[in-house]
Amino acid sequence: MMVAGKKILVAVTGGIACYKVADLVRELIKSGAEVRVMMTPSAQEFIAPLTFATLTEWPVLTDLFDGIDDQWTVHIDWARWPDLILVAPATANTVAKLATGLADNAVTTTILASTAPLLVCPAMNKDMYAHPAYQANQKRLCDLGYEIVEPGQGELACGETGWGRLADKREILEAVAARLTAVKDLAGTRILITAGPTREPLDPVRFLGNRSSGKMGYALAERAVFRGGEVVLVSGPVSLVPCRGVKRIVVETAEEMAEAVLHHLGDSHVLIGAAAVSDYRPAHRSQQKIKRSDDAQVLELIENPDILGLCAAEKKNRLHVGFSVETQDVIARSKEKLQKKKLDFIVINNPSEKGAGFQVDTNKVVVLYDDDTCEELPLMSKSALADHILDRIASRLVLSE
């Protein structure tokens, strides 16, 4: 969604990680971006330009003098075209050229002639990456305003293990989306978000929990970071991975979540309670697995901390947003929760509605405000809904300044 309609110029340089870039280009195109590719001579030793030409349905720029479309100033035309230039993989050689302004091939010449934002994704041997000369060149790129998507750690093509692997595709795509998100209306805003379920242990192998996947909270965290926010995400046990830039704190129980939230609350401008917190926990936790028996089992439950309720006592000028999952008397019960917990607004969803609630990528909600007004939103992706919620948060932050 964030790259749809954007023009992205991918610069491929000569490293073994070239083969990974074909899939990266395909993902960008599937996301709705217009993509062109340019390649250094060394890159063409690893992968044929025809591969990228087939994927993009556009000629690949490999030479300044091949007269693509009879344009003899092709590097100027291509330099003016993109919204973003992505260098992947970026070799130590190309990084050195970019750091010093050397323009000796189609890639470096086009980049030097462009004013588009530049994302650089280094990939090389671990000792090359650690070399002081390379590190000085990378720092120079940062000083020039280029953004680095740091390489990962793992097994390298040479058989050694260390830092230097091309960053994961997901991380690169997130960096592209973040750079292309024009609105930075949450810059300088510290946002505390809860996400996912909590689990209350019954014995070493069983727990009380719920169906929350954490997708809504993680979407809020991702979009808040892309809009410039500083995000702390307190997450229950989920299978999701947060986007780059999110500080995640993993917890399991409601008590652990409450402790983490209260610890970070004072430093936050905004609290978004998107987690599905268990209301109760077993009064007694068995240290051994509870065995089946013919006797009826009685489970005694005690109340868990009310996290939003605890935060209400410390609200001050902070903006508090809650979520409400209800299946009956939806508005009345949510209004009671909003007032009791001193929320600025509450996002209500009914999991019995098709496409809404837990374990799906979409949601359909009603937003209830502290002035009793309601806003019904149509079914949409959780990422799109996250932006709607953040729009309302951003507008209220402006009004409170």
C-alpha cells in the first residue's frame, strides 16, 4: 500500500546476493510500484539483464552509450524519473564510489545526477564489511544523507559466518515503505502500544488465553514508525515480527504486561491499548501437569490488573486510545469502558462480523469519541485502519499543542 504508484529505480551491483534482488523487484511490483533496474558490469556477471527486463517489462540500463529509446542523455532521464533509488546489493566498491562521487558506469553516474532519496543495502564478506576503510565510506554516505539498510549476520557465500549478508527482503521492503511515506506527522511523538493476547498459565503445559493474533497492534506500530513516531510495543506471545525501528518488549501474562506498560507510561505522549488482555487468571498454578480424572474439575479464577484503568490514574495530558471487543450491547458497553478508563476515544469491533476481529488481516470498526460522537468505518485492511486511527491521534495532538 505504501509503495503503490511510486517509481523505484533499483541499482544492482556485482555481488553474489544479486540473485535475491530478482525476488525483491517482483515484490515491489506486486505491491503496485513502478520499477526500473540498472546494473553495473560486474552485476551482469552474476545475473542476466534479461531477468530484470522480463520482471519489470522495461529495458535495463547497463551502459550510458547503448542509446535506450535513442536517448543519449539516458542517465539524466533516468536520474529524474524515480521517487527512490534502491542500491541492492551494494558492494564495497560501489559504496566507495558513491562516497567519493566517482561516476564511472551507468549506475554511479545516474545516482550522482539524481536528487531522489537513496537507500543503500550493503552485502559483502565480513572482513570487508568490518574494514575501517569501508566503514569510513559508509559513514560518508550517511553524512551525505543516504540511508543504510544494515546487513544481517549469518552464513556468507564464502562459507564464513558473520556480518555482511544482504538484509532480509522484508526489512528492505519496510525501509523502502518508510522512506516513501511522505507524512511524518508523528515525528518526535513517543507512542506506547500494547498488542496480542496474554497467557495465564494453568500448569506447565496449559494456559488461559484468547484468539488475538496481534496483527492490529503490530500494524499500528509499523505505521506509527513510518510516520516518524518513536514506538515502544509491549507484545504478548505472537508469531509476528515487528518492523525496523520498533522497540518491542515481549511479555506473557497480564501482570507482566501491566508492569511493562507502567514502566514506560511516563515517557509516552500516546498510549494505544490494542492488546486483548485476559480479564482473569487461575488462582492457583499447578507445578505439575494436571492429570485427567473421573472427578469434575473446578477452576478458581481471580481478576487480572486492569491496565487501561491503572493508566487512567496517571493520564495527565497523555492521549489514551483503547480497543473494545464486544458481541452485544456494543456501543453501551464500550461507552462505559471509555468513560471509566478516561479514554479519548475507543475503537470498537465485533468479532462475529465477517472480516472483523481476531486472526484476520481486515477489520470493521466503530470509533466512539469522548464527546459521544460515533464514526463507523467500512471493512478495510488493518494497516489502512491503523492509518485512520493515527490520523485521529495526530489531529488531536496538534489541537493540544
